[in-house]
Amino acid sequence: MELQLTLPDDIALGLKIPPEKIKEEILKEIAFIFYAQGKASMGVARRISGLGKREFIDELGKRKIPRHYSEKDFEVDLKYAKSSQ
């Protein structure tokens, strides 16, 4: 699906973002909003944002957005932690 967004020049100029970074920043904001609202999984939100897993998790912390962490995720992490001892 392709989505096109048109910003009037005065709005684009009013943003405190370099013009070449506007698209990237809007996509990141959408990704974090959707993730925080439970509308996107971490994988989907990461793809929208263009960030890697570590970068995405770090940014969640900076934004104080709680990580959606299922029991299955916990079990996988626990198994990994036990195997690396």
C-alpha cells in the first residue's frame, strides 16, 4: 500500500526538522504512536520506523513507552539467559 502525505510549505518550514529528514521523522512518530496504542507490534512498528531492534528499544525507553512483553517473550529470554551462563 502506498500512502502519500502532502504538507503545505509553511507547515514544512515551521517544523524544526531539516526538510530532508521530515519523511523519516514522521514515519518514526507514526511507528511509536501506533506501538504505544497497541495498534502495531514491535516488528511492524520497527519496519515503519526504519530502526533496528536495539535502536527501537532504546527509543522506547527515551520516550518512556512501555515495552509490550508477553509471557512467551519472557520464556524465550529466560531460556537464552540460562543457556549463556
